Amino acid sequence: MSGNILDRINAAKSNYYDQNQKNSFFKNKQKFDCATQIMNNLNETEVFKQIFVFSDDTISFNYALFKTIAHPDLYDRMADFIFQNVHILLSEYPNYNLNLYCAGITVSGLDRYKEFVQVISNKGLKNGANLLQKLNNIYAFNPPSFLDNAVSIICSIIVMDLTKKIHIVK
């Protein structure tokens, strides 16, 4: 089933750019518009399951897929999906790890999706579950060269200093 979803996402993205010339400037609005079009005919939960994979005590985040479908209208529902599944994970394990598959991350992409990080952070602070304290390690796979700067930016947004838990895997 996951191949079918990925095929449909890629076909919808290609179709969008066949009908809309790729912008050289002002890409954010176009990328969000493309993501909205892609998600129009897909089951959100099934797509979220491909982006945020929960297995044993680990959550794996697929940035390449995230950036293809993420837009501000989805952020709350994505965050709810994550928190629901983390609570299930923590009913079986006392702590968890996060694998970040970073292929395709750029500085402009981090800026584009910082609102998503803020939504996650705000919801996490409000739910009182102390999920950041239960996070053992963050493993960043295929990191871009600017990751050290990105980590400091992200950690400043989410309040708690996570730098000691972040491990770069090259």
C-alpha cells in the first residue's frame, strides 16, 4: 500500500508542475499550493503513516516525503497524529528515539516549515505529557553540511536544549 501512496503523490506532484511552471522566486506559496493539491485526493492518515513511522521505541521521520505534502492547513492534524502515536508507543516503552532522515533539507526548507516545529512545540507544552523528557536520542541521517546551525535554530524554537541528544550519522 505504501508504494501506491508514494506513486500517487509523485504523480500528483508531476501533474501539478506540468500545469504550473516552477517558480524561481516566491517558491513557498507555490510549494504549499502544490502540497495542497497533492493531498486533495489522498487519505491523510495513510500519508502521515509514511512520513512518521512508529516501530518499537523509535519514530522515523521522512523529510523528503514531508516536504512534498506539508502545508500549514495540515500542521495541527499532523501534530495530533504524532502525539497520539507517541502516547501509544510510550504505553509500551518508557522512552523513545527519533530518527530523522534528512535527505533534501535546505535552509529555505527549514525556514518554510518552522511553523510546523512551533505547532509541535506549543502542543507539546500544552499537553503536559513531558514527551521531550522521554526522548532519549535523535539520530540525523544524511544530514546537510549546515546541520549544526540548524540544530541551534530548532532548539531555540522548541525551548528545551536538545543538542546533547542529537547524533549525526553520516
